[in-house]
Amino acid sequence: MTYAFRVDDDKNLEHLYWGPKIPNYDDLLYLTKSHVAGPFDPVGSVPAISVAKLLGLNELTGIDTGAADKWKVFTKQKDAEDGDTRGRRLENASWRLWNMERHTGGDLSVDVSESKLRSSLKMDRHASSASSRDNSPPPPLPSSLPLDASFLDSDSDQKLSNISGKGHATRTVERAQGSLGTDNTARTAVGMLPVKSVGDFTDFGKYAGARPGVTSPGPTSPALGPRRELGTVTGSSFGDIHGVVEMAWQNLDSTHVGKNTKLLEWSDSGTGDYREPSFKLRFQKDGSAICPLQFKNHSVVHRKLMMPSTSLPTVYTDSPEEASTLIIEMEDPVSKLKFMLYYTVMHDYDIIIRRTTVINEGSDPVVLEHLSSGMVDFDAEHSYYVTQLSGGWARERQVVTRKLEDGVTVVKSVRGTSSHQFNPFVVVSPDREPSEDDGECFGFCLVYSGNFSVTAEVSEYKRLRMNIGINQEMFSWRLDSVHGENNIFYSPEVIMSYSKTGLGTLSRDMHRLIRERLVPRQWRYKVPPVLLNTWEAVYFDFKHETIVDIAVAAKKANVEMLVLDDGWFGKRNDTTTSLGDWYPNREKLPYGLNGLVRAVNEAGLKFGIWIEPEMVSMDSDLYRAHPDWCLFVPQRKHTLGRNQLVLDFARKEVVDYMYKQIEKILNSANIEYVKWDMNRHLTEMFSRNIPAERQGEISHRFILGVYSMFKRLTTKFKEVRFESCSGGGGRFDAGMLAFTSQIWTSDNTDAMSRMNIQYGTSLAYPLSTMGAHVSVVPNHQTGRSATMKTRSLLAMCGTFGYELDPRVWDGDTIEEIQGYVKLFKRLSNLIYEGDLYRLWSPFRTTSMAWMVVSRDQLRAIVFAFKVTREVGRLEPRLKLRGIREDLLYCVEELCPGTVTMNPQNGAIMHDPRGVYQIGKRIDVSGRTLMSAGLPVKFLFDGDSVCYEVNAVDKNGISLIRL
Ligand code: DGJ
């Protein structure tokens, strides 16, 4: 992709472009002019349309109407006159040429000569001769154009030149799409000038007008700015018209072309841009909120800059060469407030990561009221669509797409977590709803787990502004003066991704980055053990022996780890008590945690444990000892959720205490896995010990406290795998994934519900991060039933585990489960590391299908599920994606069904030999699989099909080298 912006004359950052990769020798400045609604003044008093004046059409000065109407009056007059169309023809021709050269890819470095204009006039006459019958010879060209060198050196051009001369007229953040390397060689290889570019950042201004094969003008001198490239001034009078028109646009009065009509990269409020700003603040000295920023400086470093002194999660790199970072310094010269905008290009991913830091270098405190991690202005389109992931408890991340209308659309959380209701991930698609395989998509994924907002504003011009970051609602942050301790604020990172081939590519790019550069290093590519979680098996009702019996029974089916869920600590037997008392419940676990873990280990299973450290029950020793450690406002009622209160993680002593409790537990026994839960949202966001003027900081400080504890625990217990959870998938976000390689996707374990939930989640997050378990039927959340096959195949598209009570498994069930565990083991690397191709959306059809393809395209696994079957309707053929057209693949159906239908009477029958869709195996080309597809037949709601696809040679021998 290419991403471009520039510094304009007022030192704003003006956004130019985000889209497919384009050549970096193109001068994109024309984009700043093409759509701007400027005045139409044929006289040239505002020199926007100065051609008429230049051509000597002074008649217009006599027309006494408003400027905009003059041209109409003039042309009518002309039409009524005696066929003298010279002026208009010349005018039209000159505009046509100008437009042609400027907008349709004409070569601006070539002299636009008089003869060219003459031939254009001829064409013009030919075109119009039929109607005008005007056979007069071409008119003489005007020869008295007011052009001299000083004209081009006029003020605004000079400014541009100066900026360009310093090397920062225009910046691009780009990546050579499709090529593996992103160094200069790679870019040269895709046909670009061998320019002296800085990492992945290119200064367009320096190379304005340059073309392949033409010597680059090199760094521009202040006196000879890039605008000189627009036309050749020597000799040709017509070339001068380019200059004049160009300068005229350049000089448009800012009352006509103010900030509100510009595409910006960063925007203040209260100084003429009436759209959603990227930041808001208030100066404490005088209460004013005006802070227009100016570009001050930039630098490029050849690595990803990490944020110092904050626990905010970030994307990381394995080596400095993987990334380059452009740092833009903006300042308010009056207050000495500094904004640092960071743009990191991840060279091996088609991804840009943005974030912002604010530093108060002034002598008075400032309160930050809003700060985006990134803002992007999109130019006008006929329409824009936003796709979001929203829902609620037990139906998280449903795919919702809406057409944006004029005004502001907000996707947000004020719950203290990213929430079940909305997710900090959105996709923008111009002109149409996003499709899987084609069309443009722009993705934003915030690396943050607290209150967030994504605002999408369609302006009066049909332009779209996107802002993403911490939610400004219930947020403020006081920046001390330069003399104080807290004069810096860091925004979270936002991952930005672009695809011109639909949502599928966008998701795959996101997945790869999250899998390889966000989840903790030690867990990348490591498939977790198949676990059994006790929650739905026994809830709170267990004791030592119960858990040991469960472990012994689970082992028979080759389950590898037992996770003891809620209810093992304090006096906890239901939700009313004991959160905060993190020591074993002696009545249930008389041998302590260590005794239990040893027994489970002896049964041959690893051991994992559930915790909920951010919470406290009013009926707990912790609350009795520290009633002021929860979030509450003195003298006001506490709002309970699930019978519990939220601990004040904005306070260091609370986090430190809780860290020690959990550290003690993890040290007390051989615990290899932790499920960190969080079962209610934040209310009464007030913190004791924090001064009144900082109370707006609580929600952000809370999540920083959570992150800091995650950081300490995951650093100290590197070998312990963490899973996060928040009443199911209430905190499924990129922030959490930086600490926990997996997240419990939803408390809804019903297979049919999971089809939607897992599908929606996959828009942003990889399958490897989705906690997914087989649970009992009828399902505890929905009362529905699905076969073991369907439940297992769906759970396999995630971390794979069980929420069942294995003590009731009979021999057949054990054998069946053994089979699925074995299958998962065989396929898990492919599922965890391969590329996901979504085939059927449950949000658009009544089925769900996807496939995972190995990076070398030699292997694939295909899953198709029926949500609700309609009698008498056939499924379309399932057209595969992502494999190679030119290879032959062997397709085998895995876990064939055992249900069939008696064709005589329609009765459902059981056939233990297996019921296959297309026989046991077919060998067919990738081209056919993707064009003609595979047949799929579903017999009942929740039915499923699974195909394994492996590349073979013409003799049917596998091409896969294991
Ligand atoms: C909510 C989680 O999502 C469940 O899996 C379970 O751990 C319960 N909390 C326990 O209270």
C-alpha cells in the first residue's frame, strides 16, 4: 500500500492518499486541489480562474452581478453575439489541456507548446464545426502573459519550495505490495526510480516531475521548487498558463479554502475545522481550548519505536530491520505543547501502526480531553460503509455493516473494557458493503482493552473522517507543566491495514501480524494442550476427589490438561462471595492446591487455574480489610454486577497487593495455565487517593493497572500460558492478545451460535486466539443440540478443548473423542499457522464455511456448517479459495456423517459405515476446486462437512514433505 501526506502552507499535515501502491515519483500535490470547492471568479480578482483575464476577456468586468454568475452571463452574451467564439474556444482548449496534463496522467515535464494548443483548438473547432460552422483560421495566441521568474518565486510557491528543500514537503508511508522485501531494492524491482529513499519513507517533493529513465532533479533548491516541474516556462507562453493557473489555485484565499475543506492527517478543534477533531484539550491557565498545531520536524528511525515507561501493549518486532518509524513533531508555538505522531511500517506485513504522544513543554498545566491514536480523512466517495463487530453477552462480535450517512457514527465502549457490545475493530469500504474477495477495505484495530471509540464522520463534502482511540467520554488526562512529573501522555497503538482484494486479504494480514508480532513470543506457533475446563461440567459443585476423577476420566480420551474454573478459593460456592480471597477453599480442597495439582499431574494431565483478580466480593476478607479498595464514590451507593465490585486497579498499592496474591498461587503448585476472567463492567469510576483534577483518568489508569499486572505475571511466569476472558468474549481485543495468546471467545458454547461468533471474530483475530470448547447437549445457553462431530469441528477452529463431564463418557464416546483429539493434533499446525479464507458467511446465508490454507498452498482444510436448514433447498457448491490453480489436489472427506435419508420414504437412517458427500477421495485441480467447487449436502440444522485437501502429483503421490 501507499500512504501519503504533506505539510501544507499553514504547516498542517494534509492527507493525500491511502490505497494501493503507487509510484513514488508521482507528485501527489494535485490531489490537494482537484476537489476543493473554490470560488469561480472569471474576472480573476481571486486568481482562481485567471485564464479569462489572461486571454483579454475584459468584457466581464462590466457585468455587474456576483462573481459566480458572471461567467454564465458572459457566456450567454457570447452565444448571442455574432459567432465570435474565439475566446471561448481558447478558454476551453486551455482548460482541457490543463486538465488533461494535470489530471489524466499527462507528462508534465514535457513542454506544452503553442503548436499543441493550436492542434487542440483545431480539434475543438472540428468538434464544434458541425454546429457552429465556424471555419475561421485559428486565432493568434495571446502573447502578453504576465510571466516572469519572480512570479514563480511568489510567496506561496517559495514556502512550498522551502519545505520541500528541507526534505519534507510530502511524506509517504508505503510498502511494496506483493513483494517480499520492502527495502529499496524491492521497490526498484517493482519499477520505481532508484531514488535515495529513507527506509520505507519517500519524499515525494524531492522527486516531483521525475520519471523513470529521467535524471532525478535531486534535492530541490529553495528557489526552484517542485512546482517548476509543472510546465516549462522558457519560451512557450502556454506553459506559462500552467504556472498561472497553478499559482492561482495555490493562492486561494483561506476564507474560501479553510481547514474544513481539507483532508487532514491530524486536526484541532475550534479553528475552522468543524469535523471531529483528533484531540481536544483545555489550558488550565485561562480555560481556553484552542491549540492549532504546526508541523515542526520529522525524523525516520529504522526500527519500531517502543513506548517507554508505560504498560500499554504494543506490536513488537524480532529485529530492528523489520520496521521503520516516521516521527512527525507537531507543536503549538504559543503553549509549547508537542504532539508526536508515530507511523511504523511493518516491512513484512502490509500494515502501518500509528500512535500519538503528547508532551507538555509549556509552563502551565493542560488537561487533555481527547486524543486519537490515529485519524484518517478519506476523500469523497459516492458512499461509505463501515463494518463493525457488535453484539452482547453470549452473542459477541456479530458482523454488522451499515452505510454511513452525513454526520457522525460512533462505535464505542464506556464499560471500562472493550466489551461484548462493540469491538475496537472496524472496516471502512467505499461504495459498497465489503466482499470477501474483491473491493477496497481499510481496517483499523486498536491495541487497547478499555473504553475506546471509533468515530466515522461524513462531512458535507461526502468526505469521511475516521478517528480511533481512547473514548473521550469519561476521559481526561492532566498534563503537568514541563516542571511537573506527569507531562507526557501515550495513546495506544492502532493497526491500520489496507486491502484492494476484499475483507479476506485484510483479515489475513491482521491475523498474521497478531499471530507473529503481537501475541507473546513464547507462545507463537505453539498449539496449546487439549484441555478440559470444569465450569460447565460441575460449576461450583466440586471437591478434591471430583476434580481428580474428572482428570482420570478425561485422560482416557487423551485430554492433556485440566483447568479448574471458578469456585476453588475462599468460601466460594456461588457468585456472592470470596473474590479477592485467593487461597484454596479448605473445605473443598483439603490438600490445598498443591495436593490437587499433584494428583492431577499423577493422572497424566497438566493443571490450569481460573482467577478473577480485578474483582472483590463484599463478602470477602479483602473487602472487610480494605473497603476503600474498590471503585466507588464515598456516600454514594455501590453498583453491584454479578454480586461483585471492581477493585481500584488505578491504584498501585491495590495492583501490587493483587500481584502478590496471584504470584503466591502460581508459586504454590505446578500450575501451567491461567484463565484470567473479568465478569462485570466498571461503574463509579472514582478513585480514592487520586486528586480531584485527575479523576477523569481513572478508566485509563485502571486498564494500565491491569496491563501492568499482566506484564509482571507473564514476565515472571514465562512458561505459564495465560488465557483472558471477560464473561466470555467481553474483552476480546488486540490489547489483551499482547499478554495472552488466547481469549475465551464466548460464554455461549452452542455450536450454531458459535458459527456466527467465531466467524465475526475472525474478521480481525486469528483462529489460534479463539478459545473454543465442545460442551454438552442440550446446550446450557440455548437448549439446542448439535452432533459431537459439528461441536468438535467448530472447536477445532480454535484452541480446542472440552467443557464436558468426562465421568459420564462411555466407551464409544471416549473412542469418538480420542478420534477428534487425534484429528486436531494432526491439523492444528495448519489451522494455527495457515491463511484463513472465509467462504460462506452465516450473516448473509444460512450456512457457514471457511478453509485454512498452508502458506505454501499445498495443504488445506475445509469446514462447512449448516446453521438452519430449509427443507427442499440445495446448497450451492462450495468454491474453494487460496489454493493453486495449477496443482492437482487430493480431496478427502474427514469424519463422514453417519446419518442418511431413506429415498423411499424420507426417513432418517443411521449408517455406521459412513455417509460420504463425494466418495472417499477425488483428485482434481485447484482451478476446478475454485471454479466448480465441492458439493455439500446438509441433512439437518447444525450438520457439518470437513474436507482435507492435499497437493499431489499426477500419480496421486503427495507433494507435501513432512
Ligand atoms: C465467566 C466465564 O466466561 C466462564 O467461562 C466461567 O469461567 C465463569 N465466568 C466463572 O465464573
